[in-house]
Amino acid sequence: MTGGSRGIGAAVAIALAQAGADVAVNYRERADAANRVCDEIKRIGKKAIAVQTDVSLAANVKRMVVEVEAKLGGIDILVNNAAIAHPRKLEEITEAEWDQVLTVNLKSVFLMTQAVIGGMRQRQWGRIIKLSSVAAQTGGAVGAHYAASKAGIIGVTHSCAAAFVKEGITVNAIAPALIETDMVTSNPNASPAMIPMGHFGSVNDVASVAVMLAMNDYMTGQTISVNGGWYMS
């Protein structure tokens, strides 16, 4: 579980534990928050470890996967959630900001998937769940850099799903819109008025979909929209 110390990531980690999974909670900076998530998972009766790693760096990802496999066993479910968002108008986005958002939000998905896919193929079973966004479908409320990174996740999802469809591995994406997290509530461009339902979603709305995708054997290559009616497909 990348980016698992708070918000959607924390909710998904706990929901997967409630469904029976041991969980590795990846974080970059918030050790206390990650440990609180692990404590909650342990109270459920499942194993949990917090692992500090910048998942946009290949060497770090490889080390983290080795550590998780040593402590919890083979990685059967990967949830790619790590992301950053810096609201900007197009003309305000610097080259450095563009590179940072694409690296953290999209490159990390590639690196994590590449690092775990070998074990999943050996076991002929795996679930890869990637957190995209309504921004991939509508442009969203953050900016072109964020929308591009989240649209790229959908492309990676399609490619990986097609590649591994005959090997017991499913690959799907979830595209939330304006879920009530720090990332959304701190964004001055985000308002419940943008949502047809008239309110922000909850992290549990997303977590329940992640659990469904982890348990489903017959869905792959799909993007599940959890957006209060903002985008319909």
C-alpha cells in the first residue's frame, strides 16, 4: 500500500485488513501516522508493518519490496496510491513541478508494478489496484500536470491488464473525485458544488471499491469511477 499513512491510503489499508490481508503501509514522511494505521490493523488481528520509502526512486522500491517479502511474504495485492497535488494554472506550472508530479504520481506506479509482478507471475495470482482520478477524465480541479499523471495511470492499467490477463493477475484503476481528504480540503479550487450529489465523498467510499477489486476474479483493465456523478461513462 503506497501512500498509506493517511486519507484514502489509510482507509484502503484498514479495509483490506478487515477483509483478511496483512498489510505493508508505505509512507515517505509521516511515520507517526503510518504507525497509527499499523496499530489499527494489528487490533483487527492482522500483521502490519510501516515502511519508509520514496517510491519514485527505483532503488528504494526494490529495497522496500525485499523488506516486505521478508516480513510478510509474497506481495499478492499492490495498491498504488502515493501522489502529490499542487494546484496551478497551466501558465503557472514550472518544468520542475511538472517533472515532480509526473515522477511521484506516475513513475512510482510503473516502478512498484515492475517490482512486484515477477512474484505474482510465479504464483499465478495477483491484484494490482491503481488510484487514478476524475482529473484523468475531465481535467479536474488541480491542473494539467496532475491530470496528465492520473491519465497516464489509466494507460498503464490498460497495458498491464492486457499483458497479464492470462496469468491470474488483474489490474484495475479507481478514479475518485473530491474525496474529503487533506489534499482536497486544502485546495481552494475544490468545492462540493462541483459534484452533482452536492458533497465530498468519504475515504470509505473508495476503500470499499478497492476491497471489491481485490476480491473479484473477473474484472481487469477497468477504471471504476467514485465521483458523486461528476463524470459518467
